[in-house]
Amino acid sequence: MNRRTVLEATLLGTALAAASGGSAPVAAAQQTVRSPYVTARDGTKLFVQDWGSGSPVLLLTAWTFNASTWGSQIAALDAKGFRCVAPDRRGHGRSEMPSSGYDLETLTDDVAAVIEARDLRDVTLVGFSMGTAEAVNYLRRYGSDRIARLVLVAPTTPFLVKTEDNPDAVPKAMIEADNAAMARDFAKWIAANEAPFFTPDTPEITRTWIREMMLSVPLPVALACREATAFADLRAAAARIDRPTLILHGDKDASAPLPLTGAKTAKLIKGSKLIVYEGAPHPLPLTHSERLIADMLAFMNA
């Protein structure tokens, strides 16, 4: 019997076992088949990565990023027995792109739709950058019944705009000018802000990947999402959080400076733990992946 005959016989045996109720159907029955999409309340299809079957970790990503940027964390957490659920925000990645719904309330409803559709409970809710605003606002809107703990990575919370009761923040006119520059030439804006965003040793292939990912988001979507979080006042929401919270932030973060964001957020959330990464910029999941994973695991396993 030659090699091809052996292969054909093996395949035939597998097919016969499946047809006769042998071991093959049992294995198939044990597999969890999940649709890659969740339908938001307005009918928008949200693409969701869903790996593993253990305790759930919901990963919300940064502005103009999609869930693929969580790849290293998903692989590591899946290997440790966690279930990782990571949606692409509407208008990003493989999710549908409606002409509306990029306000913080609708984006938060999208997070709730994913949690409810997948029936996630005792969730470790992880937000990175813009995802931290969605995470904090989810707890404000929907409560903490389904949430076990919270991880905020390079948060943009609690409130970025300078006001009388928030004097050490960014003037509104400065934020609006930055958004106008982005609207005039998004690619030029990205290039101008790239240097402090990464570490000097960040590989060019990673930089190119992120540039292309950001530019793949239509400019109206990028601008609307930027406005949704830049002007969101989540101070009261943060102060009401009643779940164990870990905050991870770099002290060289030019996108969300630590004194204006992570440090203030830590003061508002009772009992939270702030870990500062010395010399680290904004995209910790990309530049400090191993340390980030270790800190998340220590927190989740405590």
C-alpha cells in the first residue's frame, strides 16, 4: 500500500467514524463554535475575536486601532486558560461602518451588546487608551454586576479639558486645533506625532502596521471618536467604580500624559493600584507587552 493509499484510507476511516457515531462526532460536539459577529442595538455588525473558554477577559482597544493590536496579550492569556474577547470598534477593522453611532454612549452600548450576546460574567474588563473611556462609561451606564475587575492601560480618563474645576488640563482650543490639523491632513498628523508615540527601538514593521491601521479608519470616523473621548467628563463615573482596579501607565506618555490621566484616575477610584512604567510611551500593549502581560496576570490571579 503506497503513501497515497494510506492517506485515502485514513480520511475514509475518519469519515466513516463520523457517520457511524464514533469518536469524531464527540470531539466535534465538544468544540465551541461562535459567530465572529455580534449585532449592536442599531443593527451594526461588530467583529469580535473570541478565543478560549476560561474566565473571560474583554479587551477594548485604542483610538483608530483594531483588536489585532491585542494579539500578544490574547495569545498569552489564552495559553493561561483565560477566554479572550476582543471586539473591533464600529468603523474599525472588520466591523461594519455605519454613518453614525460614534458618540461615547453608543460606543458604550456596543460594549454592552458584546458582553450580553456572549453572556460574559465575572469579566476582567481591560481598556487601552480610548477603550478606558468606554470601560469606565460602561460601569457608569450598566453597573458592575457582570464585571469582576478593571484594568486601565494608558487611560485617557477622567477628563482632558481645562475648566474652572479642572485647571491642570488641556485648553479646549488646543484640542480643537489639533483635531483641525488632523482633518486637514491625517497622514501628515500621524507622521508629526509618531516619534514620541513609540520607543526608539520599536521596529519599523510595527510602526508601518500601526500607520496603515490608523489610516484605514475613515477620517470622519476617526474625528468623531476622537471628539467622543476628548470631551468626555468621566470624573464622577470613575469615583463610583466599586471593582478592584489596576492602572498601568508610562511616564513618557505624550498622548495621555500621566499627571493628567492615569494619576488623576487612580486618585478617583477607591483602592485602585497604579503602576508606572518608567520611560514608557503610550502604546504599552505594543512596546511593553511582556511586562503588561505579567502585571495583568498577577492582578487577575491575586
